[in-house]
Amino acid sequence: MNKKNWLIVGLSLAMAATLGVGISACGGGKDPDTPEHTHTYDAWDYNETQHWKYCDEHGTDKSNIDETTRANHTFTIGKCECGATEGGETPDADLDTREFYVVGGGMGTLKNGTWDGPKTGFQFAKAPHKDANGNTVYTFTMELYSADEFKFIEKNAITQETDASGNSKAVWHDELVFTLPDLDVSSVTGAFARASETSDNITVLKDMDGEYEFTIRTTKDGDMKANKVEVRLVKELEPLGVESQYEMYLVGKIASKATSDWPSMIGVEGVPSKCYKMELQEDGETFYIEVELSTADQFKVWNYKVGNANAGYYPTGVDGNLSTHGGPNGWYSVTWKVGDANVTIAHAHRYTVWDYDTEEHWKKCPQDNEKDQTTVAAHDFSNGDTCECGYKQEADPDWKIAPDGTFQEYTGDFINMTIPANLTTFPKLAYIFGLSANNTSDYDRFEKSNWEKVKSITVAPGSKSFKIENNALVSYDGTVLYLYLPYSTETSATFENVTEIKGGAFMYNSKLQSVSFPELITISGNDAFYNTTALATVSMPKLESVGAECFYSSPIVSAEFESIKVISGTMFTGCQQLTTLVFGDKLQDISTNYLLRSCKQLTSVTIKATTPPTASAFGILFMCDNVKFYVPEGSVDAYKAANKWSIYANKISAITETVTVAPVEVAMLPEKKD
């Protein structure tokens, strides 16, 4: 700046000071009563390549530029939003002046749209030049998915009106808005249909998802009916999954929910807290909720993921609220299915009340007494004489049961016996059928005369301790066998799950010829197979311990016990046909007065244990003169020197070859008579 210019500036400032004139950034004065101006950058300016906004409050003053808005032009159909045209060409002066919009809602471009007119609609872009036929061309491209719904409106049909509260809002008039009869939509076919016979709205058909370009060709001040809408598929889109399109809620006024109310459906940023979410069922298309309703309740089903309010309601629109239609108060199921505008309301059972008969109980719905079949079960008296359902069993006069469920006494006639449901611990059979001596007896034997009277044994309904299975009374889980039914006529039996046999369980049975226990571990009582007069073969591969007199007087010919560890009583007494026995390498203890007694045909006992098992003071054999023991070759001397074994030194030899017995499935059984 030269001296002359500096002089001019200085004089100007001096004059301004003398006259009291204030200078502000945009014309505001220094007078305290005159507030300083705040820029409003709402006017566009541009050159050939860029545009920017400036404050235009004081005419054409462009000195106040918002540099954050400076950017290169972006042309849509030849025109940038700032007003610049592509190539710098001037738009045709006689283009149609109207503005056209798409309003509606859906899951594509319309996801955030509504039906509120231009403010929330999507504007058609207008080409700066007419086409070859002299038409003004408007285009809009949008992604559309099945069930999306929309229609066309024009801005000139919109007026600003004031409501009762004095608020200004945009209102369009139905008689001026484009409707399907007024607008030539002959090309809008294939993927589209009218929402209904009386509706102006257009919907996207199922499986017609795609990106579509819509074109309107008009003439300035032309006849509205001459306007033509065309559509072109730009590209196909993969259909949206159900969970992408639908998030269903129950909304309304429901007395059972204190905070329930109609939420606002427009402009909701998050899921309204007063809505109740419906769950998508396994079929992938049905939404379901159960709710307690009263006759005055009103509600709707609402899809939160649909962008417009009305299309999100089922039934469609803000009227036609759902209710129970005067039905009884209670729980109801509300169901909505994809592709079906109907909402189904049905009574939903709430099984909250017990009902029962003398044998079983169940829960029922108090509203219609419907039975919940999944809760039907026998009474459970394991915690006393009253079931959880409230049913109290009558006391069985034949049985005296202590409050803790233990047995005290049986006074019945033995013919038809029912094990009480509240009996939790089964006693020795001898306590029921009569001891041969008294309750202090070491044996579990009972009166055969009482046993032979029995014609039936059952378990009372509701027992959680016992059951009858495979002709035997067993524990509820099937692992403990208490007694084999005395009147059974079966000749063979297999018990897959039994791990324990109680004392006397098979006493006096005269029918069984073979038994198999694949999982049996212990015979915990005495006399388990006492006088089983037909029993020839047994299979107990996992048996580890056994009580006294287990196979007393049974006609077993041979047997093998590979897993036996402890023998706590005379295992074989009076088994006159027994010839061969094999014990595995786990045998550790023979805690009994004589392992074998009066087995006169027995000649071979093989023990595979390398360490001699401990034996009782009375010895191992009694009246079994022909027995020879076979032990591992390296253990012969140890056996001959061991306590209680040394007296049989001349009977102990090495195992020179594999010693086996016939397995159960091929053992010879007594010939059956027709």
C-alpha cells in the first residue's frame, strides 16, 4: 500500500471517530443497544470448480465466507446443489418449475422416510436441459425391498398452515397430490402394485428387491394427466432377512402393565421403553408374545424397523385398535406372521393350579381348566404322606411306616402286597416275611411258607423310591435289586443296570436257570441266591464283593469271577454239582469261615492273584476233599508258605494252561420238558 492509500485510510478512520460511527464484522454498531451481528451462512456462491456459503444478510456482501463449506462441485443430472451447472451451461429457461418428491417408508432408501411431505421426502433431481421431446426430466433412484410402500407428491400442492397451538406445519391436500389415476404410471409394473384398491400408495412385491430409477417427464404448465412416470431396474438386491426387516413390539394401553401407554412412533431414536418386544419363533417368520389383558385394554402390533409410523402398525393405521372383545380377563397370546397383515389373539394357558386324582396329578389353567400334559405324573410321597400337589395318601393298614420313611412292621396277609409310596428305605426281606430265628440273626433268611403265599407285588403310585422292573423290585433308578418276584416263571433274566443285590433277593426261586448282571459290583446281603434250585449258570464279570452263603445249595456247575476282591462269607455251601471255579487276579481277602463248604464234586479252583489272599482262622475248605488249587507259576511257593494256605500245600500247583469255564450263553441247562 503506497503513502497515498495510507493517507486515505487514516483520514477515513479519523472521520469515523469524529462522527461516532462504529464498524463491526458485518455492519453491527458499537452502540450497546445494538447487539453484535451473528453470521448466518445460508447463501451459495461459486466459481467454475468450487462453491461455498456466505452470510447474505446485508445484500450481496460476500466478504463473510464460511470456509468450512468450500468444496468442489458435485453434479447430479448436470446440476450442483449450489446452482452451478455442469460445463457452465445455463439451464433452459422454460423448464418445469415444480418439485417432485417420494414419500413413504420401508427398509431401503425409505428406511428413514415418512409420509410428512417435502420436509421428510426424497426430491427428484431435475435435469438442466429438456430432452429431445421438449420435456423436463426428473429422476430419483432408490433401493427398495419387499413390502416397502411409497407414493409421489409435488411441492406446489403443499401449503404452510398453523395448527391450534400456533405451530406452523407443512400440509398437502389430497385433491392436489398426484394420485394413481391422475399420473400415468403404466410403466410402473412388474415389481410393483397398488397397496389396495382404494390406495394411492405403491408397494414392492415379494422377492422384487432392487435399486430402481424413477423418471417423470413433464412440460411447463402442462396438463397434470400428461405427466408420465417410468421405472427402470438398475440392479437386483439380495432380499433382507426377517430379523433385518422386523422387530415387532406390542404397544398400547394395558392395565396389567402400569407404565403401558401409546408411544410416539415418529422420530423415535431408540426402542420405546413402553413397548413390549415380541419374540421371533423357530419358524423364522412368526412373532409371539404372551400378555395379561383386561377387557378395557387396547393395543397394536408395531414394527420398529419400518421407517414410517402407519406402515409399522398392524392393523395398519392409527385406528382399529385391538382388544379382547369383551372376553374374560386373563393371559392371551398375540401372534403376527410375516406377510400376513392379521394379528391373531388367542387365550394363552397359564398352568398355575394343581389338580389330581388318586394316582396322579397335573397342573391346569384356571381360566378353562385345560390340563398341562407335560406335568402329568404319579404322586410323589418321598417327603411324607402328602404330595406337592396337595393330595394326601390314605395310610395302608398293612404297613407301619415311620415319619422318616423307614419300615417298622408288616401285618398283612402276604397274598397281594403293595409297597407304600411313602416307604423310602426297603428293609431286609426277613423283617417282612419272618426271620427263621429272630431279628438278631446274621442271615437274611425268611419263612418260605410266607414267601410261597405271594400272588402279586406292586408299588403304590407316587413312589420315588421303588419300582417293579424285569420281574423284580428295584430302586427307582434301577440300580439296586431288593427282591425277585417269587411267582415269576422266567427261566433266565438279565439285569443291565443293577449294580447291587440285597440279601435274600432270589431265595427259594425254583424257575431261574441262568442270570446275568453285566454291571453288578456288590452282593451286599447274605443268602442272595439261597436255595435257587434250578440255577446252573451265572455271569457277574464286574462283581467285587459278596456276602455269606450267596449260592447256598444251588446246582451251579462252574463259575468265573474275574473282578472279585473280597469274599465276606461262605460263598458256596452244599453246591453238590459244582466242579470248577475261577477267581481273577484282584482277589485280596477271604474273610469267611470256609470259602467252600460241602462241595463234594469240586475239583479245580483257580486263583489268578499273585499275592495269596488273606484267609480266616478256620480255613478255606470244609468237606471239599477233591479240591486242587491252581495259582500263578511264580506264586506257588508263596501260597504254600502263606498263613492258612500252608495246610493245603499239597493241593497247590501252578497254572500250566488257560483255565476257563463255559460262558453263560453256551452253558448246558437242564433239559426243558414240553
